[in-house]
Amino acid sequence: MLNPNKLMGNAVPLKKKNMKTLLTFALPLLFFANTALAQMELGPKFEAKEMEVDFKSVKTGGKHDAVFVYKNAGNQPLLITQAEGSCGCTVPDYPKGPLKPGGSAQIKITYDAKAKGPFNKTVTLTTNEVDGRNSDGQTIYKKHVIEVSGTVVD
């Protein structure tokens, strides 16, 4: 008949104390590994080199356009669900369809230069990137703010 201790060679059979020690270290390790894997599942991810548009100097009394470039650094399609200027003089025109992973796109920002002097406005984008859940369990989506600035001259 075979002796199980001889089959294991030099291995030491696990005792209850050794098993508790193993579980004490293994469970936290498994938890952190699971968390790391979950973070690797990015979903869509909005990314831009800079979150600002500088019109520099523009002439008064006209509409001026600038282009903001962004990309999807995630692994699922990115969708801008809403884009709002901080006032009626700053208007974003954004792609309404999904952006494939690795793809890039542009947002045209139009500024209506009615008043002379420096200006600082914003464009707020809401995307389909999940940012968490509220107390009712509803999904909260990420917002990205683009700073828009320049100076209106004669």
C-alpha cells in the first residue's frame, strides 16, 4: 500500500495553525489582486493633452472658433452625452456618436466676442464614464471641464 507522506516527498502536511497563517496572508493578497484586475477593466476613458483652449487675441464683434482634441484611452466606446458652455457666448459643437477605443475626435468651440477685454469661460462635458453611484444607487457620470480664455480687442 502507498504511504501518502512518501508521495509528498519533503512537503510538510498543513496543520490548522499553518492553514490560518496561509489564509491570513492569502485572502488580502487575493482581494488586492481582484481590485487591480477590476481597475484594468477601464471602460471608456476621456483623455486630452490639455483641458484648456486659448483664443489669444480676437477681434470684437464676431464669432471665433477653436478646436479641442480629445481621445478615448479606454477599452469601450466613449460617448459625450452633454456639452454646455458657461454662458451663451461660448458654444461647443461636439460629436454625437460613440468614439471607438484608441480613436480621437474634435470639439469645435465658438466664442462670440461682444465685449472688449479678457474673458474666462468653461465648457463642461458629460461622458458615459462611470464616476460612481449616488445614495439611491443611480449611476453618476464623469464631467470634464475645458477652460476657455482669451482677450477681445478692437
